[in-house]
Amino acid sequence: MNILGVHLSAAGCTVAKANRAGVPESVERVAIGAPEPTLAALEAVLAKHKPEAATLLGIACGDPLDWRRGIIQSPPNMPGWDQIPIVSRWAGKFGCRVFLMNDANASALAEWRFGAGRECRNMIYLTAGSGMGAGLILDGRLYEGTTGSAGEIGHIRLAPHGPLGYGKEGSLEGFCSGGGIVHMAKAWAYEQDGHVVFNPGAIEQITLEDVGEAAQAGDGVAREIFETAGRKLGEAMALLIDLLNPERIIVGRLYGRYRPWLEPAMRQVVEQEALARPLGVCEILPAALGEAIGEHAALCVGPYRAGMWNG
């Protein structure tokens, strides 16, 4: 069986083909842009793999989306991607089975099947990338909720005021996503009348990599920003531990890259805030799939939606 996956994100798109074990055999990247030229470029790549009736084509994309109707509705980090009927478009074009899934859920499936969540029955995956969402594996199954939007923890407000994320000031996404950390760095620079320790250029050109490099070099402000993010991440984890009692919380890209400056504050808050018994059985780990999470996630969508496996 031909298994293909497409991961759509603000950072770019990937098209992957799986080998017999279900892991990526080939991966091609496509730049993200306006919907029509991006879709056309993706279709050209997909056509190389000769999709046919037996092919499973999975698409992983950020919310909001309607997976049952196969429509990308309006992801906040992908301007212009509004009400895109991607499933019917590609099913009609290629004649294959096409499935859509929230990328946090798809990433949870990938880490559960191939990464740090193997052999778990209760696992939470936090995306911790350009945004912040969660995928939930509960009692040995993916839990998606009524509309497929379960796990949108990035929308939870952790402070009355703070960096903007997910359209809400002081949200978890505002504090702990890559975009949120950059927002905090820019706000600090403006408060200091333009003094920029992260980037010698304009304040608006500050990147997450600039903040990370400054922290690596020992800059106190950069480390304080990561410490703030770590504390808020710890607050959210304590809430999840108390509410869902997971065996593991697996945290995505940003945590793996900047763990030395995020983890101490995160661990301190978790230990202060979470109930001792559920905390005692919960491991907190970086994602094992690293930068390859997107293609793995997309390749999990088709088999899971087609009922080939649930764990």
C-alpha cells in the first residue's frame, strides 16, 4: 500500500512517502505561501509518487480545521488559508483516500508509535514550536474531542496580561511558543529604548535563534526570558498532570533546543504545583523525532483514519 503524508505549517511544507514499516522513505520540502501556488507545488510533488485508489494520503495541519469535512479553516500562522477544501480537492485530483488531522494530534500519534511515547497508554504531546498545542493519548487511544480540537492548551490564559498567543494575551502559547519567546524579547528591547542584545539590527528582526544564541553566550536577559517561559510551561504541565494523570509528557522542538534554560524553572514549578502521586509516575521528556516530527506525523494520519491501527 502506498502511504503518503503532507505536513502543512507556517515554517514550510513537507511531502513524505512511507516505507513498509510506516516511517519516512523519502521527504521533499515545499515553501509555504499563498494557498493556490503552494497547493500546486505540493500536487506536483505528490504526482511523482503516482497516487491511486489504494493510496492513503494523510494531511497534518494546525487548527482550526474541520477534519470530517476535510476543510482547512483558518490557521492563525498561515494567512490566507481560509476555508480550503483540501480533502475533496486531492481526492478528486488523485483518486485516492485523503484524510485530514490537527497536527498536534498527528504528532502525538507519531511520538506514540515511533518516538518517546512508545508503550504508553496515557501520554501528552506538547507541540512547543511556532505555536503551542497538545495531542492526547488516553487509555491507549488518540482522544480528539467532539470537534477534533481537544488539547488546545495554548489558548489557556495563564496571566491577565502578557505576550500575545492564540489571539489571547497571557496565554500559554504567548509565553511558551517560539513566537511568544520572540515577542517577549522584542518587548524587552522596546522597554530598553531600543537596546537590542539579541540582534544588532532592528528590533523587529529579532528571531528565536537570536535569543537562543544570546542565552548560550550567557546573556542574563535572554536566560530570564527562557526562565519565564519555563515557569509558565511548568504551570501548564502541573495542570495536565493533575487533570489527566499521564505516564509521560513529551515536549516538542523548542524544548529540545533550549532545554538547559527552560527545564530548571519548569521542573521547580511542576514540583510545587502538581499533586505528588500523579507527578511521581509521570516522565517529562523531549520529543524523540526532533525535526522529523512533521513528516512522521503526516504519515500517521492515513493509517490511523483508515482504521489500520489504533496504537
